[in-house]
Amino acid sequence: SEMVFRTNALDALNTGFDRQMADPDLQELFPAWVYKTAGDDRVGKDHRPKDGKYFPASVTFAEARGPRPFNCRCTRIPITAERWRKLEAAGAKLETTW
């Protein structure tokens, strides 16, 4: 039951975040986000490769995460436009496939 609650609670929070990020004004302020895992040995092999990768604000967390939501403890951190300009200047790239 703990896994079911955790999975559904986190998925609901991520879905709410996606709905907020669908606003064009927010996408202008936060054009990208970075995928973050829990960083431990329990992170799934399907989620681990995404850690630290940047995604466009138009991509939902579920799209980037993939088809396995259960036991997912991953999250994302929105990146401001100003920070994204600095990251791009340093060589950061947005993912184009997920």
C-alpha cells in the first residue's frame, strides 16, 4: 500500500506541475527542466540514464520518465530562462528524444 500511495501521490504532483507548465507565460520564464533521480542504488535502470538531462518545458514529466511510474522517486527541477542561457553558453543541450 505504501508503494501505491507514493506512486500515485508523486504522479499526481507531477501531473499538476505539468498542467501549470503548459501555460505559455510559465514556459517563457522556465523554458527547461532537469530530470533528477534519488541518486541511490534503488533507482531503476530505465530512469537512471535520464538523471541530469535537460528537457524542454513543453515535455511532461511522464513523457520523459517513460512508461514505468511505479516505485519512481524521480523529480524535476525547473530552470529559469536566465539560468538556461548560462547553461546553454556552457554547452548544455535540451534532449530531443525521450
